[in-house]
Amino acid sequence: MAKERTINELRQSKDYGYTPPHKQGDSSIVQKEFKKDINEIEDWIADAIYEDIKDQLFETVCKYMNEWDELQVSNYINYDNRDLPTEILDAAYDWHHSVHANIIGKVFANFKHWE
């Protein structure tokens, strides 16, 4: 039977409080396996944020465009007039949406310079 040591004797021994490192492949080590790579998670978060920003930006651009009479197509074309050629209505629609797209493009261009 081994002699029981006092706490002072244990503190003076070489292996007091020492835990040897685990060897590679040691089954006593529990390593958590992650389901996704960090880059995949970053990409998912970035895509989700982009979709949120895109939706909010669309609504915000519409809100600010409504404040300007110059950007209201109804000031140039009376949609109640059924005699207007389809080409004119299509051109007005395209013009309004091109202005909207230009504003969004300028906002996203500002994000490139954001630090």
C-alpha cells in the first residue's frame, strides 16, 4: 500500500497540478464537429443582410422619389387616357424605373467607399 502524502509533499512533487497533453487521436478529447464552414456562414449572413438592405433600400428610394414632383410620371402622363399609345406608357414606365435603378446604383456605389 502506498504512503499517503500530505499536501506539502504533493506540492513539492514534480507532477503536482500537471496534466500531460493529450496525444493525437486520443479518444478522451471531445472535439465539436461543426456542420458548416465559417466562410459558408459568412456568405449566408452577407446574403441575408444584402436582401434586407435591398428591400429597405427599395422602399426608401420610393419614399424619397414620391417627395419630388419631377419624378412623378403622373405629372407627365395621364394614365386614365386610354388613347395613349402603349409605346408612350412603356417609355414612361421604363424612365421611372431607370431613375429608381440609378438612385440604387449610386447608393451601392457609396458602399464601396465605406470603411
